[in-house]
Amino acid sequence: MASGAGKSPAIEVEVGDRDVRVTNPDRVYFPARGETKLDLVNYYLSVGGGIVNALRERPCMMHRFPTGISGEKVHQKRLPHGAPPWVETVRVKFPRYNRTADELCVTELGSVIWAVQMSTVEFHPWNSRRADTEKPDEWRIDLDPMPDCGFDRVRRVAHVAHEVLDALGAVGWPKTSGGKGMHVYVRINPAYGFKDVRRAALAFAREVERRAPDDVTTTWWRRDRDPAKLFVDYNQNARDHTIASAYSVRGNPEGTVSTPIEWSEVDHVLPGDFTIATVPARYAEKGDLHAGIDDAVFDLERLMEWADRDERDGAEGPVDPDETA
């Protein structure tokens, strides 16, 4: 791998009909193995169909590392200046601050590679699309282990979540988080707002907790959670709360990847298995394991009934998402 010292000459990368200029291609971004900015570009090219499918038509926050992941991290909501005219955006509102932002809206692979040129490592899309940003079409189940929770527990809870989804008649699409947990995505009918989707997600989390009380917590306040349990984080369905997309690289020295998996793989994968060094070959062999997600749409009506039942029985609704857990 190339050294991170000094500047290397810019190169042109052909992405379909687009030519994207990549500056400092030899800058080391991931020190564990020495992968560079150009290695990151080539990674995203290798999973092009998958990353575009994960981001398509969604407002997207860019997690940028201008000098590599050892340096400063920038959470970029607004599209950086200097974007070519073919890079598309979507305007979203932030009522709490009475502001708007024109966020990246990926419709083609060239936009992803341009974002990487702008030092983006992680892509964090909304769970709604440009046609109506206030109506989510993706329900996200975040299996978030507490500090003393082992990955065996993550696996057990993933299976319980799968059982509940099957009972509902919903198709779940699992992936590693690129960190210590797992995510499961469900495509939903965009008929509900964020508050209702969060209520449905909390009702689901409580059912998982009922079935695995020794493994799962839905306690909102972090200080009150058992540090050995797994938190089913329903709040990832709140407005403007985002998590790394399928095929997004994570900003750590190893360049781990949030990678779609098959349910049959849950008991075998480890968090560190999938990196920018290993995922391209896997993708070439298996293709995009989330390719069919848009064809498996679930209606939240039954989960809304569960939420109504829980609240009639005295359970509280979701805490304000702006309150820190």
C-alpha cells in the first residue's frame, strides 16, 4: 500500500457515463492494513449495485474523514460545495431549528464515488425517500449490544427477531452493523409518519423482549439498562436518525463493512469478517443479498394494534427522540 505522506497526483475514474476526479488517491485511510482513498473508491465500485440500491432516492448524511479515519470526522448533512450538476439532492426540513438542508440523494453510482472523492467513508441514509420524506418506507431493527453483551447474545436475539417477523408475515433483511451488532431491515408501505413507525418498532421490540427476557432490554435510559443485555433500539426509526447503510464502510482502522447476510449465516459470522478487503469477493459470488427488498412490502397495521394494546395495558409510548438515552 502507498504511504500517507505527501500528495499523490489526481486521477480520473470512469463511473458509467461519468468521469470523477479523485485527488490524493494514495492517502492512507485505513491504517490497519494500509488501504488508501483509491482502495475505498475501488471497494464502492465493486459493490456498486448494492450501495446504490441501499441509498437510492434517500436523503443521505455523509460521514467524511478528510485526512483518513485517524483524523477528524465530519457529519455532513448539506451537500458540499463544488458538486457537479449531475449529483442530485433532496431538500429536508428541520423544524426544531427552522432550517433546511439539501442532502445528497443518490440515484447513480457516480454520486457515490464523487462523495468518496469528498472524503466520505460512511453513508447514512434516511428511512424515507425523496417522493415523501415524511413517510418512511423502511423499518429498521437495530440490535444494539450493551458494553458487556457478547456476540452470541446478538445471534440469539437475531433469531428471536426473525421468529417474530415470521409470525407477523414480514420479511426481514439482516446485515451486520459493521460494529458489534446487527441490523434487520423491513420494507414497509409508506403510509405512516415517523411517530407511528417508532410506535410500531417499540411494540415489536417489546415482543422480542417478552420472548427473550434474559437477553433483551427495551429500557430507554442507558443508565438503567443491564450492561450485559442487548437493546432493541427502536429509536433508529425517528425522523433524521440514521444508521450506516448496507454496504457502507465504517470509519474504523480495519474498514469494516455493514454487510447483508443470509439468515442461515447468523450463527457463523463475526463482526470483523467483513471489510473492504473481503466484501468485494463475497459480493462477486453472492450478489446483492438485499436486492429483493422492494418486492417484500409489509403493512404495519398489526404492529400498530400491538402498540395500542401495550399502551392500553399501561406501557408508555416512545420517549421523545431528542432526549438522550
